[in-house]
Amino acid sequence: MDKITVKEKKIAAMVSIISNLSLIILKFIAGIISGSIGIISEAIHSGSDLLASIITFFSVSESLKPADDDHQFGHGKYEDFASFIEGSLIVLAAFYIIYEALKKLLFHSDLKLDINIGLAVMFVSIVANLFVSTYLFRTAKKTDSTALYADGEHLRTDIYSSLGVFLGLVLVKITGDTIYDPIVAIIVAIMIFIAGYKICEASQKSLLDTSLSEEENLQIRKIIGNYLENDVIFLKKLRTRKAGLKKNIEITLVVEKTMPISTSHELCDKIEAEIEADLKNTDISIHLEPNI
């Protein structure tokens, strides 16, 4: 991976940390001043975002390390593991919001809230997280980083939860009834849970060495198919998986037993180059067997 890509990933992770830390401080101060339990809960939710951002920064740094004696296939799975942790944090945050919302519904009491400061802080939080999450998604796509993508998804859930608190405060301001705050919070929490579940599901596929997507496997087979009959007799085995940034591909091809070593080497180089051009960030191993 080039130095520019590495720098971009680290900068994106650091921007996320600074943004989350600033929002946590802002929400806690606003929550105490306004007397809003919803805003304080949002500060705690942002705390999980900060933890996730720190995990992302650590995982991105670790995943970029070259292979060594203890990690002979590289450190790519650090990103997948970080994504799973982040997804789990999102799910836990959803359950926490539901818990707090149910408490407010069951033990409903009319609280005197400073609605205006709450609305202002939630608006700032929504705008800030919208910009930062968009930046993270763009960088994740450019660098193929699962950890940055998960961090962006985490911040997106914060947008939903902040929007929920914002709408709840608007309804409280209009009607004077505080019951709208927990109802909106539960709806938002369900959306957050779904997002967290999807992240966990995607990251566990890489952790458990699930095959690449059907589309990517078809691309590989199509490339190999272009060499059938001329150089390759048939494709015997294809195994694929993803570890962080890298797509690991193992191919076994059956060729004529009379094929010279130099020709077989050129054949492997051609296939590897075509697959790399199509899929990017590949680590390919091709084994040739003679036709008997």
C-alpha cells in the first residue's frame, strides 16, 4: 500500500476521534445545563463512538504492518475485528437507548427542560457527524478500509439518534408533553440496532474466512476461462477469502504436462495481473498440476 493511502486512512481515523471527543464534551455540558436526560444519553452514545474511533485508529495502524513470523499472512484481520467490535458497540448503544426510553415511559414525569439549548446542540451534532461520516465513507471506499467504513456507519447512527432527540425536543416544545422524547428514541434505537447487526454480520464473514462475493468469484472464473483450451485444461480448485484490505485467492489449474516452466510462469503472471486489475488489493497463489 502506498504512503499516501496509509496517511489518508490515519488522518480519517484521527478526524473521527477529535470530532467525537468534541461532541461528547458539548453534549454533557448541554445536558447538565438543560436538564435533558435525552441529551446526556446522547453524550454516552457518543462515548461509544469515541471508543469505536480509537479502536479504528489502532486497527488501521496495526493492519498496515507487514507480515512477520507471528502473522505470516499479514495483519489485515485487525480491521475486521475492529469492525465487529464497533458493530457490537452500536447494538449495545441501541439497547441502552431503549432501556432509557422505557424508563421515561414507565416512570413518566414532567421535567422542566431548557429546550432551546438542547435543540442547538443536537443540530450541531447532526451537521458535524454528517460531514465526518461522509468523509469517512469516501476515504473507506478509496482505501477499501472495513474499519473506516464501520466507523462511518457508527457515526451515521449517531446522526439518527441525534435527529431522534432533536425531533423529540421539538414535539415537547410544541405540545409541552415529554412523552414524545422516549417514543422517538425507541424508533431510532431500532434503526441503530439494524445498522449494528449489519456491520457485525459483514465483519464476521471475514473473521470466519467466508468466500469473496459471488460476483468477485465469477470475475475470477471468467478471467481463467479466457485461458481454457489454449493454456489451461480446466480449473481444479478456487478458494477465496478477505482479510482486512487484502483479498486472498488460491487457484489450482490443470495444464499440459509438457508445458515448459517458463511458459507456466508467464501464464501465472498474466492471470494474476488480470485478477489484480479487476479486483484490486489481491494476494494470489496459483498452483499448476500436470494433466495425467
